Amino acid sequence: MKIYIESLGCAKNQVDSEILLTIALRKGYVRTDDPSQADVIVVNTCGFIESAKAESIDAFFSLHGANPDAKIVMAGCLSQRYGREMELDEADAIFGNHDLSRFSDVLDSLGTREVVIPDYPDPDREADDRDVLLGYKGSAYLKISEGCNHCCSYCAIPVIRGPLRSRPMDRIIKDAEDLIARGVYEICVIAQDLGAYGTDWGRPQFVELMDRLSSLPGDFVLRMLYIHPDTFPEGLIDLVRERKNILPYFDIPFQHADARVLRSMKRTGDRKIYTDLVRRIREALPDAVIRTTLMLGYPGEDRKAFDELLLFAKEAQFDWMGSFLYSREEDTPAYSMRDEAGHEKAHKIAARWQKELEKEQERITAERLQRFVGREYTALIEDRIEGEDLAIGRIYSQAPDVDGLTVIMGRRMATGDRVRVGITKVRGLDLEGVKID
């Protein structure tokens, strides 16, 4: 029996897909990358915002239409959130994401159209083995917690993923040791909020965890993805400065800078507080790279609030910035702040502001990238261009899938290799360089 998994959405979904695939392989299934050849298709969905839901539904029907004879499972966030109400006759099973170990039961009962929305597992029996990795060769994600306790007014993650549940530290260390033993060079440490790790046990323990991870033997680097600005861990900057294998890359989703908007979001910062955090990071770590996410169109945002956000972007000089329009999500506090007609009107205005913000950020990013020219870095090769002395890779300033890339000229480069690169120019949002033999 052949199984195909389509993983949509965030990095955490990719880890979940790796676990689901491992469960299937241990039951005797064979993985295929061709859905038309699969006996079972699993669509691991995202349900965070409206566009992600639409993408998930489209992927489900596209895959079902391409191979109608295969059994098809809708899994993941969309199933967890709506599975019990979902009328989806085409699905042979609907499976949530709170207890992945139950996927074995789903595979055993395929064809009965069973809906399995499991409760949270005991941490000691949570499925987390990964016999296969789905990312780029030499890079992998390491999930340290699940769920979130921040409960921002706009965010459906607590509804979908539940409250914060930190993984036992020893299991994380074992997971990391396994990745290192398998030759993974870039370990991307992920969570809804890294800085909250351990707070469900009584105190923050993320810096302690990073201390232990960075002390492991082996040739690897750690990349941190997603730190809530309101709970930025004390001592983290000093640890990054001390440990060369922790990349000075900070992904901090500020979301906004206007104090009134932030309070409505249930966030505690403002433009001055957040700009000061950026300043402190860069003063201690001159080579630090800072990425953020900013939201437009949140209820109550007016031109004055947007101007505050735009000023923040100009002052902070982010290396990378992603923006998105507020999605009105049921079961969140912000949902009732305006009706659908008001939301559609605000959405159109915010879309214009988004273009203005992104134009400014493109200029900032292009200027920030210039500092890499004339310097040498280690690059991880993601893809080799067949028939040419050319490869695509990433240096420390470029996280997988979200930032620009580095085009590298040279010979004898293969996917997963690490090479030294001299950066020669900036082209758009990418870098160009030459392999140093």
C-alpha cells in the first residue's frame, strides 16, 4: 500500500506530517511522492486564516479528483477545528491533530468514514518519532511545544492547537541528537512562541533549553523561529552572543506598533518598546537578522494607527518583513468587533495600505542586504541547477521558504552540501555569490 501526504501551512504541520508518515511506514505502508500512484492520500490541512482554509479545501478536492480511487483523509488543523460539523462525503476519514498516535487507528478503519477528533495525549505517550524528514536536505524542524496561552484577540491558534503544552526537555534533546546523527546541519527550533517554553510548568525555560541544545556535540547550527515580543526571554541575547552555533536570526512577529491596536489585540507593547527591543538586539549582535510579521486591517485600525506602523517599520529597519490582512475568524474575540460588511470595507482599505508598507519594506530590505556584499559565509545548498555550474542555497540570514535565497556559482555542489561563498551582489531580494574552493 502506497501513501502520499500533502502538508499545508506552517512548519509545525510539516513536523506533524513527518510523524504521520512515520506511523504509516511502521504499519507497512510505502511512501510515494506521486499522488496518482497512492492507495491512501492524506491532506494535512491548515485552518489558521480564511486563505489557508481555502487552500486546504482546494488541495483536498484537487488530489481527490486526480486519484478518485485512492482512500483520502482530511487531517490537521481544519479537521480539528471543523471536523465534527464538516459535511465532506468524499473523505474516507477526518482526523484532528491533538493526538497524532491515533492516526494508526484511522488507517485501520479507512472506508468507514470515521471522524476522529482526539483529546490531548499524555506528554509521555505523545507520538513524536520521525523516521523520515520532508524538508530540504540538511535542514529540519524541531518542535519544542504545542498550543499557545497568549490568546491574542485575532488568533485562532488556541482554538485549534489548544493551550501551551511544552514538550519534556529530555525528549527535545533526544530529538535533536537524532537529527544531528542523521546529518542535519540546520535545526530550526519552532513553537507558537519559543519564549513561552516551560511557562506551563511554572517558569520560562527557553534559554535553559537553548543552552543545552547548543552544548550538544556535533556540527550543526540552531535557528530560532517565532518569539513573541511581549515575552522576549531575558538572557537570550547574551547566550546567542556566546554560542556560535545559535544563529543571530530573530523571527519576532510584532503584528503592529500602535498602542491602541495592540491593546485591543491583547498585546502589551508599543512602537517605542518594540523599537527598543530591536535596538538592544542589534547593539549586542551587529550581524543580527530580524524578521517580523505585521498585520493590517485589524478592527479599529485607522490611518493614524497605520502611520504609526509605517513609522515603526522605517525605524526598526527589519531585514525581512511579511505582512497579511486580518482574517475575521469565528470563536475569536475580534470576530464580534465588526460585522462582515464592515470587515469587507476595511479589508479593501487595508489592502491599499499593505502595498504602501510593502513598497517601503522592499526598499529597506534591499539596503539591508548590501551589508553582505564582499563578505564570506557558509551556505547550505537546497538545489543544484542541472547542466550548469550553479546552485541555490541559503546563508544564516535566510530562513527556509520565507526569505530570499543565494545564487551560487561554482562546481561540485550537491543538495545538502555546505560550501563557503563570497557574496558578490544583491539581485532583488536575493544574493549572488561565488563558491570558494
